[in-house]
Amino acid sequence: MYKHSVELDVSKCTGCTTCLRHCPTEAIRIRDGHAVINEDRCIDCGECIRVCPNNAKKAMCSKFEHYQDYKWKIALPAPSLYGQFDNLEDVDTVLQGLLDIGFDDVFEVAKAAEYATEYTRLYLKSEGIKKPVISSACPVVVRLISLRYPYLRDNLMPILPPIEIAAKMARKKALEEHPEFKESDIGLFFISPCPGKVSYIRNGFGDYKSEIDVVISLKDVYFKLIGAMKKDNSPAIASETGMIGVGWASSGGESSAILNDDYLAADGIENVNKVLDAIENGNIPQLEFVELNACTGGCVGGVMTIENPFIARTRLHSVRRYLPVSVNRLPKGTHYIPENVLSYELPEYTPIARLSKSFSESMRMMAEIQEIKGTLPGIDCGACGSPTCKAFAEDIVRGQADISLCRVMNCSPKGEEENDS
Amino acid sequence: MSESLTFHFDVDGEDFTSAGQASVQVKKNLRRLGISPEIIRQVSIAMYEGEINMVIHAGGGKADVVVSEDKIEIILVDKGPGIADIDLAMQEGFSTATDSVRSLGFGAGMGLPNMKRYTDEMTIDSVVGEGTTIKMVVNL
């Protein structure tokens, strides 16, 4: 069973239909006055969290305070964290802040991202790979492809996302520097900008299990950090990341780093769907690499961030300005991607849209859907609890809704009411 | 089972920017029927190319996708200028598209050849000055 990280607080939900209309996979219905999420369809993109006017949707994360048993706690901040602070001059200030709020060490995900960039360049040079290569860094995109674009599965880059590379490197480093600790003494805490990465870490992909021990929300850490971060203290820890690593936080950062002009970078879940449709139909120009981020602006647009993604991106620009291009390079002459950062695991393709296992039954149901749809008002008001009249017709045929739920059809014409009174 | 299902689309020739939408819709419907991803891809590419052709050359038209037990038929009907030389039109790289359409990246002369490539059967009936009807079949 897939463990989702987007959850609903039923007591806050008013059944207002906002999330219903924004869900990109039509995974939400309103039933008994509140939203219900279809877990097979949900891709944990967090769109419903973003739009909910009642804060009834939230991302399930762990609290740092609840995991103090680890003897050596390592923070793994996503580079999007650096874009949250006003007038941040030096990333070191953030890293020192993390130590000050109780972490024993910090390992930047941006550092691993620079290695991921190097691996990507190597991968693009390999023979016999399916182009365009699609980045596997955004877990929402990977899940979307595995559920809805089975034909593009082989285009996904089989390299672990920076979080996992960071986790492996952080654990190895900790064990080398602190032989007094056992592996289980070390706690790896990922500071996540989005519920998509939380779900990825909880579920892994296929048989691959995440190396991260605890995921905490960037938002939570932000509020602890602003109290702890002081400009004048001289940080005892230094960032080990260049422009490329920090650049991964916003859309276009990952792809511009591959040093090849034949790339495309798209962000926002609707745009991602459009690009995937175009690749599947073969009607985009010849490309080497495609970077897709479910959130507008890239990871800085994650729902667990504080700052508007465009402001965060601008801030990252100024943070990046005086950084070296890249600090983490593979040794010269490296021709092979190490086995431990490769991952070919994907969740099994599940035809979630399929009406029935039997083709003839699907055909019958589809005909019924078309017939019912023709009788519905077609205004997609959402009052029945389904996102569109078409989805409502499908819900009726699947036995998940009753036609009496259509408020528009069951409303007596306005003129008659006025005549009565 | 002998019944078939028809999905009908009016392809709007006025709005170039909306071209390609029927193809997306067909894809969604075929997924509901549990058709295999490879077949869905073939149908949606053939459909897409046909749709674009109708918008570029014929000012729109009508598209029907008929699904039955053993095959999917795509029938495209337009009242455009017709194709004068079908053999020439089938050649890769041949196109009568205008420069403005080419500037958008279309008109590479791959539309009809791709439709043939991705389907099992294709027939073109065209009368100059009256219009074109294309039938394509993808076997299941």
C-alpha cells in the first residue's frame, strides 16, 4: 500500500470544492460534506494544500523534537532552504543555524546535486539510451510517469535523486569520521520543501528503500532557524557547494548545468503534463534532456516553503553570485557511474484510468458514461462532489455516485419558484 | 462482443493554438478502456498528425475514433482544398504548409508519412476543391 503524505483534516474541511477543481489527477471527490482523496490517483503534488482556503490539507512530516534518540543527527537541507531568507549573504550562516538548533552535522543536498550533475553528463554520453532523458529528481514527476505515461518509463534517468546520493555520502562520512558510532546511531534528517519528497522517502521506489531516516518540513525548520541565525557570529561550518548545486533549487538549474543546449525545463504540474504528452506524441524538437518540476518555479515552489518561488529564486541568484561554478567534481577520467547511485526501480505501471479489467465491460461502461454525460448540464460546477460532469458520469457508472447528487438537474427552474411566491 | 464505441470530435480550424486537443482526449478515453500503452501511443500520434493537418490545410474538420473489439479506426473528414497528388503528399519532407505555419515548427512534411507509419492501414480519398477523407486502422 502506497503511503501518502498529503492528508486531510476533516474537521477543517468545509467541502468547498476548491481542491476538487485544482487536483491535476482528479483524485479528489467531495463526499458527506468533505473532501476524500483517492489514494491510487494521488501523486502527492501538494496542489490541494496550496489552494485550500481552510488549511484543511497538510503534508505529513515528522517533528525534529521526536527523534532525539539518534546519537549523531545530520541535517540534509534541500538547496531551496537557502532561498527563504531575506538578505542572506552567506550559506554558512544557515548551516551554522542548523547546528545551533541541535543538529550535530550538516550535509548539503546541493553538494550531492553537483555530483548528480556530473553523473547526468556521463549518462547522456552513454550509448543506447532513450532520448530525451527525463530527470528523475522530482518524485512527483516520476510517480506521474509511472502511473500515466508508461511509454516514457525508459526515458527516466536511472540515477538516484540528489537526496539519496546525499544520504549515502553523509552516512559514509559520519561513519568514517566517528568510528565510535554504529550505523543505527546516525540519524539522517532531510529538510523537505514538498510532500512529494516525503512520500518518496516513506515509500521508496519499487524495491529501492530510501536512506533517509526522518523527513522534517522546511517550514518547521525555518521558524526555528530565524531565531537561531545570527549574521555576526563566525560560522564554524563552511558550505561545500557551488552555483550549480544551489541552482538545482529552481527550475532550469539542473538542466542548464548539463552543458548542452538541447534541453527543456518545465515547471508547474499542468505544464509538466503538457510536455509529457508532447514527448509521448513525438511532437517536440530533438532534445537531449528534459527537466520537469511539479511545482511552479521548481523546488522553491514546494508547498512546505515559506517564500514565494520567484522571490526565492531571486534570492538564490544573489546567494549564488560569488560562488564558484561547481565545487564537487568527479575525479578526472571517470567514465562510469558508480553502481550505488544507479536505480532502475520504478513502481509497477497500474492502469488507474481503466474502467474494468474486461475490455468488453470497459466498452459498455464507456458507452454508458457518454450517454449519462450527454444528459448532464455540462457546467462542471462541482456541487455533486465530482470535479467535472464527465468525471461525475464516470463516478455514476463506477457505482461511486448517484445521479441524484446533481444539484443543477434536481433544482426546479427558477421561474416556477418565483411564480409560486 | 460486436458493439463499437465512437468518440466524435469537431476540429476547430479557426484556433490554431488549440490544435492537438482531440488527440489528448482520445488518449484519455483509450486509457479508460484499458488499451495497451503502445496502441494508445500509435493512435494518439496518428490522430495528432491528422488533426494538425486538418487545421493547417483544411480549416478544420471532423474526427471520429471508433473502437471495436479487434481494432481502432480513425476517420478524418474535412472540406478543405483536397490533395492533388497523394503519392507526392506521402513523401517524407513534402509539404504545402505556409511559411507562417513552418515558423511554428510544423509543416515538416512528416504528417501523412507518420500517420501511415503508426497505423496498420491507411486510405486517403481526396477530391481537389471538395475535401479529404482519411481512414486509418490500428489493429488490437
